[in-house]
Amino acid sequence: MRRACASRFPDPQSPGHRDTLTAEHRPLPQADDEAWMRAALELARAAAQAGEVPVGAVIVKDGAIVGQGRNAPVAQGDPTAHAEVLALRDAAARLGNYRLDDCTLYVTLEPCTMCSGAMLHARLGRVVYGAAEPRTGAAGSVLDVFALPQINHHTQVTRGVLAGECAALMSDFFRTRRAEQRAAQPHPLKDTALRHADSTFGGFAQPQWRSDLPALAGLRLAVVDEGPHDAPLTWLCLHGSPSWGQLFQPMLPGWLQAGHRVVVPDLPGFGRSDQPKKEKAHSAAWHVQVLRELVLALDLRSVVLVGHDDGARLGLAVAQAEPARFCGAWLMNAWPAGPAPDACVQWFAQAARKPSWPVGRAMHEAGEEAGAQPQAWNLPFSQPGHRAALQAWPRVQAEMPALPMELLVQWSQQQRLWVQGGEHDALMPAPAWRHAWLQALPQLPPAQLRLSPCGHWVPLCAAGMVADAVEYFRP
């Protein structure tokens, strides 16, 4: 809603303004520049009230205001409707002359090139402005139109009158606008990323959205966070490629029924989280840093890491960096160290190389338990351009940090470690997987190295093991 100015300065956009200007603008006593700039500030505030960038201008001749204007490009649908241009039009109409030789224009913000050119055409004798405009100012900041010696008319320029008040009005306006934009869209999409509509994933657990972690640099992260924050245990569930947080959905009810907290993020590039357009955005170190910042931001304590595949390696790196916050780990279908089986290497290479690699079908072939919901696995990668994470993942795997052996040994001795694989895992055959873990951690007791009658996606068939896990990891 537009706000009228003080009575002696009627709204220059009001219908009857031109007819009432002479009556209402009685010649004022000679005043200094600050007084006229305050008149321009009144108009700037009225522009802000109307939703326009707060710039106001008055033109003075013989101690009286003869023209005025406030920004109105939005209201008038006119890119030239700057405060200065409207004030020039107003004064020219009132004086019956487009030449304004003996006039002074006061404006709250340094004029742009367009307005400076209009002032020169009007032959203004003097221009006085308040705040400098470092991005578009044409009276000394970016360029100085008035100082060009080739121009046949030279207008005197006075800078910085009430600059603090004029700048504060602009700052307040844009601070309020940014707050309104954040309220309307608290997680704006970066131009370097892609995002699925939230409705794409209807029916799955509703996440919270985080874009405040420094490592995200504005990307939106999907995080399911359920259960009491003061729970005795927090289960941090981390997926690998190409799955997402839905992998752990069958396990959530058991943990929540036990009164525990469950946190399930979708890694950047996967699931419902924003997906960087370029594969070079992904690195193992970046994913570890995002997860570490999430653990700290949520103040997670008494954490049991539930890591699947490469999610286990990423989570162990976070636990090594924040050992006081973690109390154990349940590692599923994770390769400990050294060269992975050829089947696993080729599987991820195909995902990276083939732009139409069928995610759902490939996951089903690696473990029949994934075949029950192929559409869930296809959704994050169903549109062109959404596969940068898949393309990057073989390189990310090669960058994975080494296992924190000291921490794993400590957890094993405290009976705080489960390592679990699938008897029918097509990517990590059970005998090779078991041998690799016993090579990496020879002291691992048989009770902590388990096999389940499933394939590569143990979390999908682990709902029946949650009660045992709750008892095993009980503080």
C-alpha cells in the first residue's frame, strides 16, 4: 500500500498532483542541502512503503520544490520510472520548459547512467545526492558522466549529503526483502545444482531441510530426524551409492518404538537432497565434512553409526574426527580396505559411464530385496542431468580415508561393533567379504562378523534385527 508523503509534498504519482502542486508547494524559506535531501527521503520512504526500491528525488528552484518523484518501475511497469526521471518530468511540466538550467535536483541515491544523461539533457545547474551506488553509480562511483569534458554542458555535483540516512534506508529495505524471500523460500536453489519437486517423493518419511551447513554452500540437504533428542542412543544411518535414506525405512519403527533417536540424511547428489550439476563437486573429503557438520549442528551424542556400503566408510571418518560423540557402529555390506571385488568395481563403473544405467534394476540384480521398490531407487536419477553423483562415485571411492583401526578395535573390545554382510551379495561375495574383514581386523570375534540371508541391501531385510541391535548397543 502506498503511503502519502507529508502534506507539503504530495504523491507525485497521484492523479491530481499536477493541478495541486502550485497551491500546496508554497515557496519555502531558503534552506540548506540537508533540508531538501530530507524532502527527498520522505519520498524514498513512500517508495519503500509501496514495495519499490527506496529512492526519492526533488527539484528545487528559487527556494521552492518544483518537481518530485519516487521510484516506481514496478507500479508503472516502466524501467525508466526512476525517481530522478519522474522528478524531471514533473518539473518540466510545471515550468513549461524541458530546460531546467537554474534548478537543483536532490536524490537520495547516486544516479545511474540513464538518469545522469537525462539530467544533462535537462541542463540542470546542480545535482546533489546522498548515498553512493558502488555498482551502477554514474556520478563518480562506477563512472562520472558529469565530468566528461566532451559534453557541452557541465552540471555541478555535490556528493554525500545525509549519506548515512540514505544508505540506512536502502540497507533496511533490502534486509527486509531478503528476510521475506527467505521466509517464502528458506532454501533457494543454487544455479549450480538441480532439485526434484518435493511431490516426487510422496509417501516417504518427511525430511527436515538443512542448507545452513558451511560445507553445503547453500545446497539443500534432506535429513529425517525422528525421536527424542535426549534419547539414550542415536542411530545415524548413512547410505552409499546409488541408494538414499529410504534404504533404512524398514528399520526406523523398531528404533523409535525403543524410544531412540534416528537421523537419516540423504547425501548431497542422492535422494531428495540437492544434486550438484557437475561431478567434480563430489569428493570423499567433502561428503565427510558435510556429515561432520551435520553431526555437530544437530548436537548428536551417544551415536551408533549404521553405515551401508560407502556410507560406512564416510561415517567412520566422521567418528574418527568426533570420537566423543560415537559409541559404536553397525556396518553393513561395507568393504574394509584394499581392492574391491571386480564385480563391485565394474558395477560402479557402469553406473558412472552409462547415462541410462537402470538404477532400480541394477540394485535388484545386486540383491533381490531391492526389487520390491524399484521406483524408489529410480526416482532420484529419473531426469536428465541428475546423475553427476553416479559419474563421480568411482573417484570418490578411490579417495575414501583408511579405516580408523584403533577406534574399531576399541569398539570391538567393548562389544560395540557389528559387521554384517549378505550371503547372496552379488557385488561383494560373502567368502571374499569375510576374508577381507578378517584380514583388516584379525581380532574381530565371530559374533561380531555376521551374514544375513540376503544380498547387497542388508538394511531392507534388517527390520527383524533391530530389537537385537537395541539390546546389543544398550548403554
